[in-house]
Amino acid sequence: MVWCVCPHRTSLPAEQFQSNDFSLWSVLKQCIGKELSKITMPVVFNEPLSFLQRMAEYMEYAWLLEKADQAQDPIVRMQYVTAFAVSGLASNWERVGKPFNPLLGETYELQRDNYRIVCEQVSHHPPVSAFYADSEHWNFHGSIHPKLKFWGKSVEIQPKGILTVELPNHGEAYTWSNVNCCVHNIIVGKLWIEQYGSMEITNHATGHKSVVTFKTAGWFSKDLHRIEGFIIDRRRSDKKKSEDGSAGASPAHTPRKVFKKLNTITSSFRMSSDTEAGVEVEDGEPPEEPEEGGYPRTDSSYSIDIPNSSTLWEADPRPLTSPQYYHFTLFAMSLNELSEELRRTLGPTDCRLRPDIRLLESGDIDAAANEKNRLEEKQRDARKSRKKGKEEWKARWFEQGTNPFTRQADWLYSGGYWDRNFDETIDIF
Ligand code: CLR
């Protein structure tokens, strides 16, 4: 047996409060059609993390970006970037607790062996969170504006925004947007979550694309957590064109060739080593409930093997106690840890210092609820007095701008966080 000497905590201070006295439906029924970010939910439906920490969960398998950087073949780089994009979604399985809405100006930082990340809540209405992660060989940044739509039986979540990975050693940038997800069984049954739709990762330097489709569970749940995709090489059709004698760059709409096929589930990532024939990728359809209140199971007899494939990544198993701790992964367990050393260096807006999250983590539901109300009121008061004084809120570490690769609206890191000059920060807790 190999013992892992884990430098971080492996559980939370208290187990999750389990009770059937609270019905999500009784809270949400007044909100059909409303934007869920505006309603205050009882703290029992929360998990003890801020949405900023939830975004930092994307870093769990950051080593995949290291691998991408080391690869000399752009197809292999694309494989690893795609694996990274998928890996960030594995921790969402079974996580049906609502992360705390970050307060305006709230931040989160995380430094691990090979990278660091800083996140900031840059807008409150609509809620927008921005992050910037870097390491010696890559950087990863983006902004997310989660839109929650309540449909009655289910809540649909659209994590709007763009994610960008840059590999400066190769002069490459990759961008993509996240797939939607859906929480089922709001009225009866056990809550469950699925992610569905297509994700298109573009390498802006080479024109390679990776198209990954997350399937909906479907009627017999056999497709739960299954994803399928291809890497497409635009240049191959260009090359074919020039072989045909028609020189010059191909127009953007040249039919593309499928290069690599993948067929996997969100907890592991396999990629074939062969060139496969083209198969159409369907677009994500709105998910269908398997049955009223039903709960899908992954069908393990349904093989995910594809010929000549190799596994690039596999999600680490969750700790056995995970169900008692909001279904957290080991990585998630560590995110709100506050060591003495950290306490000395953290900025005053870091979510680890948020009292309501800390109280929920230690199982004190009532005190957590009180603190949550106090913080939200404090935030409202601050907004009112800014309005009176005609002051505009300005994000501290990010600036609104356009993504240089996609030209879409985005939030760009202004730099300087790690100099740790927190003089201008206001008191939000
Ligand atoms: C999914 C992956 C994206 C970023 C992202 C944005 C919003 C998150 C979502 C992820 C996961 C599910 C999520 C959602 C906000 C609220 C929702 C945490 C991380 C929970 C499950 C909603 C529970 C609310 C109840 C009313 C059921 O990159």
C-alpha cells in the first residue's frame, strides 16, 4: 500500500447537514421565470465554497497544460488542451450544492507547486467572475457569467464566457466556451446534474479545432457523462487543395477533415491514434428527464473502448467520505483551508476570510445564515452609498475588454496581484 503524504486537508471540519425538512421546490416555486442570481436561497442549499473557489477547481489537472507545452506536434498539444478543458468539468458530477455568490470585489488566490491563480468578482448584476492563472510555460484565463434559468422541474445553467489557454513557447492560443448544465428533480426525487452540448476548442495559431460533444443522459441513461469528439485539421484540406493545383489559402468554410476521434466519459479521456473517417457531430439538444423523479446510473457495461486509443487523463477517485462532504473532490476539500501562513499573506477580500462560508463549513447553519444576510446587506448599503456619491465600481485586478483572439467581450488581467499591495482594497466582509 502506498501512503500519500498529503500536504492539504482531506476532509472538512464538519459533515454536511442532512435533512429532509427543506424542500428546494418550496423555495423556488415563487421564482419560475426569474433570474436565479437575484433570489436569496437558504444556506442549507449551499456548499461551503464561493463560486470563485469553484472556478479555481479548473486547476485540478493543470499538469495537462504542462504536457501540452512539452509536445512538439500541434495535434498532441490540442489533445492535451482538450483533455484539460474536459478535466475541469469532472468535479461537477453530483455536486448539487450551490456555491456562494461572490460579493463584489471578493477575490480568491491559490498557489500550488507549478502554478498560481487569482480570481475576482468583477460585477454583481449580472454576476461575472474573472480569473487569471499562470505558470512558467502556460497561462489560462477567462471570465464566467453563469445564467441560471428555472424551468420548474429543472434548473438550466449556462456558464457564459470564454476560456483561453496560451502556450507562449509555441506562440499559440486556444479558446473555448463551456457547455451548459442542468440540475434535475427540483420538485421530486434526488437532485442530479448533467452537462450537455458542444464545446469547440480553437487553436488560433494553426486553425486546428477540437469539437467535443457532451451527451445528455437520454431515456435509458446509457449516455450519462459520455462525450464524443474530433480534432479537425483545417490545414489538411488546404494541403489537399494545393495538391489539386488550386493554390492559396482556403476560405474559412472549406470542408474540414476529421483527424482524431475521441469517445470517452467525463472522468477519463481517451484519444485514438488513428485518423478516423468523418462523422457528423450533432448539436446539444435540451436534456430529457429519464423518468419523473428518476435518477440515472452510468451503465458500466457500455464500453468506452475505441481501437488504438490511449488514455491521456483520468479523474482521481473521490475520497470515500465525499458524499458526507458535499461530494467534494480531494482538491475541493483543500480550497477553503486557512493556514496561519496564508492568514498572514492573504488579501482582505479573499473568500477564505468570508465568515458565512467558514461557518457553513463548520456545520453552524444558523450562524452561517445570519452572516450571509449581514454580508449581503453590507453589499447593498455600499452600493447605495456609491450611487449617492456618483462613484463607479472599478474591479481591482481585471479590466473589461475584448478577448484578443475571439474579439468577444471579456475581462483581462491588469496584473500586479502577486505584489500583494492591498492598500486600496475596501472592506467587504
Ligand atoms: C460548470 C462548469 C463551468 C462553470 C460553472 C458555472 C456555474 C456553475 C456550474 C459550473 C456547475 C453547477 C453550478 C453552477 C452555478 C450553480 C450550479 C454550481 C461550475 C449549482 C449546481 C446549482 C444548484 C442550485 C439549485 C437551485 C439546484 O465551467
